[in-house]
Amino acid sequence: MTPPSQDAPHLYDHAEEQLIDAEADSVPQPQPPIGTSATGRFVLGASLVLIAFNLRPLFSSASTLLPEIRSELGLSALGTSLLTTLPVVCLGAFSPLAPKLAQRIGAERTLLGVLLLLALGTALRGLSSIPLLFIGSALAGACIAVGNVLLPGLV
């Protein structure tokens, strides 16, 4: 094995310098929060808790009403299994979109849009139509996927 040349340490120093500064220009430094009042912090905390509570009921609500849904709409066993699987599939399919949406329009605005669309999707599930039931489930599942990704980062 040959000893390293005199130029080798300079090459390593330059490479380490590039690796350390690779993201310094592209990622903005987080800014400290501007003085917020106790009321503002409480409203923010309560909002985050309410958002978190609204991201969960979709998965448990359909399973408890499944016999009634199946009998009233005449849904087959295959349709019933697709209905319960659809929101879970949406979790995996739409989660990668969350960072792109947050980067484009902001995390807070994205969460607001997610909550509005989640309310729409949940309302569509309540109508007596099989296509609207599936569309509402898919829309609500997509909203939950995006909300589950963005909410912890916002906290």
C-alpha cells in the first residue's frame, strides 16, 4: 500500500466542505415564532387536537355500520371489502403528495383544504348512492393521508 500523497488531504477537505454545505442554500433556516399570546397558543393547540381527532373516525365509522350499509345499498361481499380497503389504499397512494402540496401552498393552507375536503368526503358517504359512497371514501382517505403527514410537522 502506498502512502497518501501530499495533495490527498486537500482533496478530502474540499469534499467534506461540499458535503456539509450541500443544503445550506436550498433549505431556509426556521424562523423563531413571533411573540404569540396565551390565547393564540391555546387556539392553535386546540385546533391541532381537533384536526387530529377528525382524521380518525373514517376508519371506524364504516365498520360499525357495515351490515346496514350492505343491506340498504345491496352491496356485495366484494363491494363491502373494497369499501373498507379503499381508505387504507389511499393512505399509501396520497401520502407522497403531502410534502409537495405543503411546499407549494403552505402546510397550514393545505391542512385547511384537507379538512374542508374531508368534510365533503364524509358527507358524500352519507348519501344513498354506491358511487358517492366510494368517491367519498376515497376522497376522505386521501385527505387523511395528507393530514397524517403534515400534522406532525406542523406541531
